[in-house]
Amino acid sequence: MRRRTFLTGTLLGTAITAVPSLATANAANSARIGAAEAGTVTVGSLAELQKAIDRAVPGDRIVLADGTYTVPSAGISVSGRNGTTSAPITIVAQSRGGAVLQGERSFVLANSSNIVISGFALRQRTTLEIPASCPRIRLTRNDLNFADVTGLDWVVVRGDDAKIDRNHFHDKTTQGIFLVVDGPGSTAMAQRLTVLRNHFSDHSYGGENGGEPIRLGVSARALSSANAVVEYNLFERCDGDPETVSVKSSDNTVRYNTVRDSRGGIVLRHGNRTTVAGNHLLGGGEGVRLYGNDHLVVNNYFGALTGRALVVGSGTTRDHHAGETTDERRGNDACDRAVIAHNTFVGNTRTLSGESRTYEPSDVVVADNILVSGSGTLVDLPQGSGFLWQGNILWGAAADGTLPNAGYRRVDPKLRLDTDGVHRLSADSPAIDTATLTSPAVTEDLDGHARAGARDVGADEYSTAAPVRRPLTTADVGPNAA
């Protein structure tokens, strides 16, 4: 199908000021027809951009020339535009970061779907929202550095099947969150969000709450399933909140991320059935904190954290439930039936700890982990009911702490420090082939190597092969990532 032809101001001006020869005109017409069939148009002003968006059909690619643009207060409207999953409508900067959008707002989305917004430097003063009426919106390869306004959340997602990938969110000193995920109404969650290969850096707000890089939900939405996947993201110097990834919804996956030199950690603050797998938490403050039920924490590496590496949380209530008051829902839900397995803890100030609220955690499995530290106490966890300890290895000058009489052995795991800062098993480690847990299945390790046959204790399955996954660096994430 032949696409419509968009005339930019530059082409129109050329047509008025020059009368080409017949051959030149035919060549120009052929070029324009080819461009129309390909669905690509380059525009050089916001007025032209708006006209192109208003006419866009599935498969069109609208390119904004590099430059700095002051967006009118109404924003750039993307309303009633619908691509398809195989032929989205793409709005893209000519070069990554080359088109700078400044002003009150940038793109304003409504009643649209399958839209890609790519490559812009966004410098706006209000929230960029993906509303519930806009499913399958993708924000990719953008540089986000909004005005440093107190309380401003930068991107808020309410639409289903959004993808936020390869962006850089950076430099905020005031209260406010880089990326918020909510949903329609007051209790539902946006479904199936993907947050992939983003770089979150330099949030220096000094308060105690409201400065997270990512918040998945809010207390009123805690029991709603989101099925979000947050993976392969790098968090650096994210000090605006004790929670770097704050999960306040159910049925999410947080995996393969690196949190480096940051105050906050991965906190399952509200909700149930979330998996935290294959993350590197390095040289910062907090590690992982658990509330709610039926979580899986597996294959994570905790290195040189100055706060609490892993907290099995107690609660002001046993379980959150429908019909709670607002104050009840804001309280902590005791951690029940979590599985904490195949993690490695090295050199943390506080390795495994608990809390002292009314309701203690219960029926938690702590299995096949390696805990190593040269000082302090490895386990400072009040013994809730029904805990199962098995197959763990403890080592170092740190005291064992509040462990049962079984479920661990004190033996040198013979870890070697690799050039990427991760301690892995040596060939003669007693952790090799000695894991005890049979369910749930753990089919690979922290590095992405298969766990076949008898599994090894800790996050690393011994291998002479190079890791498939390592701690992420800036080359792995952000606008120029693969």
C-alpha cells in the first residue's frame, strides 16, 4: 500500500523558489514516492512534527531534525494514533540525543497504541505520562533530565504492555521518582511492563522517602498482579531513598540488574509472589528486603554493603487483604513462605537480619547460600515459626549469630575474586555439587551458566567458561546499548 506523502517546510520552500527541469522533477517525484512508501518523513519544526503525527498511519517513521526546541505549553499531542504490533508509529530524533525538547511538557499521549518515542533529550518541567488509554507504548534510547522540581515524578506508566528501554534517567536532587508504575483506577496495575537496559544515576535527594528510581505500584495496589519485568538495568549513585526498586504490587520479576554505590536496594515492600534473581548489589547501602508472601530470592550477589544485605521482614499485620483501611494497608506484611536460595554474600556489614514487629516471618526456606564476612554477625534473625535451614555455608571471622543447630556448615568455600569484582568458586571449593534444595528448580546461576545434575551452593555454579552475565557497566545500558 502506498503511504501518504508528507511535505516538509524545506521541500515546500524549494518547490516555490526553483523550477526544476523535467528530469530533475521526475527524479524528485520518484524519491518522494519512495519515501512515502517507506513511511519515513523528516521534519524540521514542531509545527511540522505535529502535522506529521496527526496524519500518521501504521508503519510511519517521523524523524525530527537535530536542534533545541521549546515545546508549547500544550505539548506535542499524540492522540488517536494507532500503529500495530508489527508496524508501530515511530517518532524519533535524527540522532540520539540530538533533538532536545524543553518547556513545560514534551509528548502528551491519549487514546493511542503501538507508538515508539526514541532518541530525544527530554528536559521538561512536568510528568511524562503513559495513560491507561495508551497500551503498547515504547520509550527507548532517550536521555531524561527533567527540571529539578520537588515532588515531580518523571515518567508515570498506567497503560498496559509498555516498554521502557535503553534510556538514561539522571541527576535529580529533590523528592520525586524517576519511573512510577500505577494503573487505571485506584487498585489496578498496568500489566506486563518491561523495564530493560536503562541507566538510572545520580539521585541525591537526602530525604527518607519518595526518591526511588523505580516504584512498581503503591500500597492501595499491592494485591493486584502487575507481571512487570525489570531486567538488565544499572543503578548508580541512587541515594534518594532506601529503596532503589520499590515493589508495591504482586507477581513481578526483578532480575539481572546491577545496583552499585547506591543507598537503596531492592525492596518488596507490598505484594506477593515476586522473583528477585541474578542481581548484583555492590558497594552500597541496602540489599534486598522482603515483606509479603511467596517470594523467590535466588542467584543474587551481595558484596560489601554497609547496611543490611538481606532482611526477612516482620509485619504489623500477618497478611494484607481486601477491605483493609488505608492505614492498615500502609503497614508491613510479615514475610511468609519465601524461598531464599543460592545467593552469595561477601563482606557485608550485616548479612542476614530480621526485625521486631508484632508478626514474625514464617515458613521461610533459607537454603544453599554462602555467607562470608570478616566481622560482625552473619545471621541476626529472630526465629519465626516454620523456618527451614539447609545446605548453607558460613565462613569468616564474623560470628554465626542466631542460627539453629543444623542447616549449615562452617567451611571455607574457597572463593576467588575475579576482575569484575565478583567472588566465584575455585575448582576445589567444597560448595561444588553439595546443594540440597530440590524444589523449586534453579536451572542456571548468577553468570548465566546452566546448573545441571548436582548443584553448587551459592550464586555461582563452578565453570571454566566465561560468564554470560557480569555486573553491568555504562556500556551495557542507556541510549547506545545494543
